[in-house]
Amino acid sequence: MFSTIVSLSALVLVLNHGPSSAQLINPAPTSNLTLPKQSKLSPMPWDRYVVNFQQATFFEAWQFCQAAGLRLATVNSPADTELLEKALAAAKAPQKGAFFIAGTNLGAKGSWLWISTNRKVGTPYGYTRWHPGQPDNSGNNEHCMEIWYVNGAFWNDYQCDKKRG
């Protein structure tokens, strides 16, 4: 079982405790990021997520996940997107926010990969949710994927070393 973290604006951590995810593990003591105290989980699928708002870069979020035995979230289907949207709404995430997820093209420019599963973005189901005109690699330095949470959750490429929030 794996836990999934979505690094969200002001680093919102979304941990999925569903059938395809794992148990919550405490982070390494050297991490500046912390997990919220877990509250009781309800039977609703989006309530299997725990959301925590903290600022972090893509690398900090990834490192935190690794130290905690977790992984940044992948989005492989419309159902995944819907669950993330519901989790963010339930956590009262800002309606205009940007949140890192596990996509990056750091290994091969233009070829997006989920670092949490080592699969090409869009495989095996062909699902992508790029915002119109994205990815655009603005400034020639946008190599990490985020979710834009504005009237739905759409993907955007963004600078890996910039904190969200």
C-alpha cells in the first residue's frame, strides 16, 4: 500500500488512504515539513485525504515524501481529478491555488514522467488534464507539474525551485 501526497499551494499535503495507497508514516526528524495529526476518516472517498498547508518547492515536497515513505500524487483518470478536487474543497483550499504533483520533465525535456510511478504521463490510460496552452515551459525553466485549482483542477508546468503559496 502506498500513500499519495499532493504538494499544494503553501504545500498542501494530500494523503490518500484508499485501496491504492499506504499508511501514514511520520516524516524524518530533519524535515521542516510536518504532517497534521490524523483525524478519524469517514467512508466518503475524498475524506480519505488529509490536507496540510505548508510552503515548499517541488524538491522539498518530493524529499519530504521520500523521508516519510510517501509519494507525490499522480493523476491517471478523471476519477483521480474528481477525488482531489473534493479533498481540496473539503479542506477549504484556496479557490485560486497551484499545487505540485508528481509530474516532471527534468529527465528528458518535453517528455513528462510521473516520478512516483516512473511512468510516462498519460500512460497507461491516455489521461492528461493540461490547462489550454500548457505545458509551455515559460522562461525555459518550467519542468515540474502543478495543479491549478481554479474552477477545477488543471495541470500546468512550473519552476521546480519556487515555493507555492
